Amino acid sequence: MSFRTGLVAALLLASAMGPATAEQASWPTRPVRFIVSFAPGGSADGLARLIGQKLSERWGQAVNVDNRPGGNTIISAVEAARAAPDGYTLYQSVNSTLTMNPFAASKLPYDPVRDFTPISQLASVPMIWAATNQLPAKNMQEFVAYAKAHPNEVTVGYASIVAQAAVETFMRDWGIQARLVPYKSGVDITKALLSNEITLGFDGPTVYPPHIKSGKLRGLATTSPKRLDSFEGKVPTLVEQGLSKTEIPVWYAVMAPAGLPEALRDRIAADLKEVLGMPDVRSRISDIGMETRWTSPEDLTKLIRSESAVIGPVVKELGIKLQ
């Protein structure tokens, strides 16, 4: 190839790449949509609004939370997967969308590997066992004894397949028979508890504190390794009650539609790292009972694969099926 031919080819390549590169460099020039799998008011929504606010301040553009609850997160996943990979649609996914749904559905309208670009984890989420005051048990040990003496009398509310898997695993580990009731969000679970529609609720820590502090509900246990400050340290852990066996993790991550340019992916991941490192953000995430957790895009990809390999067989063993 002559020098002149090579120069022309280089100029043509630069011309072809120029607009896209310039557009990425100036991103964002308009509001960013942040899709969330759950309804307003719950743990996922609170986390997304906190992160969205900080990213908006950093980017100089609004980050609008778009709640798409229902369908065991399939509705939100499909909405995110079909969006353009231009950085203007981000998706706060719960891990079950990526690591459990594929094993619980005969056919999914999205592919957790091919349809998304992993960006970063946000937080790990301890779960809370909360009960109505009509349940005579004051802790999980007493609940286990009560449930064994009253098979299928207890009803447990949950709002995601990962919560369902954790509840069913706990019941299996301790020989309990109970009736499980699905809800769209932690807010709905709390309403059901307060109206005595169900006996227990199993959800993240965001919506329960005021009701447990007021005595309207009773906190029986948390899945966290230590007692949570958001409950003033009054809710004991499963570990200290001797009832921790099979662990089913819950965490949130930021994903984007497949095809997001690597440079833009890395920029968003870096901005998330900065936001999650802010003292006020870490404090507020801790206040709602979560633990801040940033992961590089590469490590998040590895985590999704490794967790799928571990949790997939558990989902199949329990016979969990998406409704």
C-alpha cells in the first residue's frame, strides 16, 4: 500500500469514527433513563433514586428512575434489553434477573448474557424476616418451632424470585411447610402484613424500620452477618440464632443494553465508583440496611457466570418456576 493510499484510508476511517467518538465524548447531552425492576418505595427504588441523584449532579443531566415492576423482573429486563445501546438507558438489575430466571423459566424473552452489558455492582442487600404481632413467635427459633407444629398455616410474602428461593431454601433446611404469596414490591408486602393478610414478610430492609420501631410489626431476623443499625441493632441475625445454612445472596447491579461502546461503559463504571465512594452515599446506603459494593465490568461478568453455576442447580432442585 502506498503512502497516499494509506493516508486516504486513515482519513476515511477517522471520518467514519469521528461523529460517534465525538458523541460519546459529549455524553450525556440529554436525560438518562434508569429502569428499575420494582415499584416505588421499596429497597431497589430507594437505592436507584439515591444513585440517580448523584449521577445527575455529576453528569449535569437528569437521571430519571423508570419503575417497571412485575413479571419476576422480566418486564423491566425486556424493556432494558430492547433499548438503544447509547448510554441513555441504564438498568438497575437484581441478581435473580441474571442468575436465576434462566433456570426457572421454560423460555425467557431476553438472554442474560447476550442482551446486556455489565457495568458495576451497586450494593448487597440483607433480607429481613418480619412478622405480624398475631404470630406468637418472637424470633426465628420460635417461628421454626411454631411452623413445625402448624404445617401450612403460616403464609410468607415475597417480591422476587431470589426472595422466593431464599424462603424455600430456609423452609427446606429446617423442615417447615408454609404457604408462599408473591407480591410486586416490599411496599405491598408491608401493607399485607399490617392488614394481617400474611403472617411473615421476607424483603429488603428499607420499608420495615418504622413499623418495627413502632411495634406494629416484629423483626424476627436479618440475613446480614451482623445486626443492622437501621433497626437500632434490635433485629437478631440468623447466624446468632443458629439458623444459617444455605446462603442465597441478593445484590443490585447496573447494566446497559448489549452493544454499549466499551469507552462509555468504562466511563459510567468509573463514575459509579466515584459516587459509591462518597461518604454521604455510603452512609445513606448503610442507613437503609445495604452494603455498598462496586465491581468492575469484567469482575461483574465473572460474578454473573459463577453465581449462575452455583444457584442454577438450587433453583432446579427446589422446583422454582416463574409464574
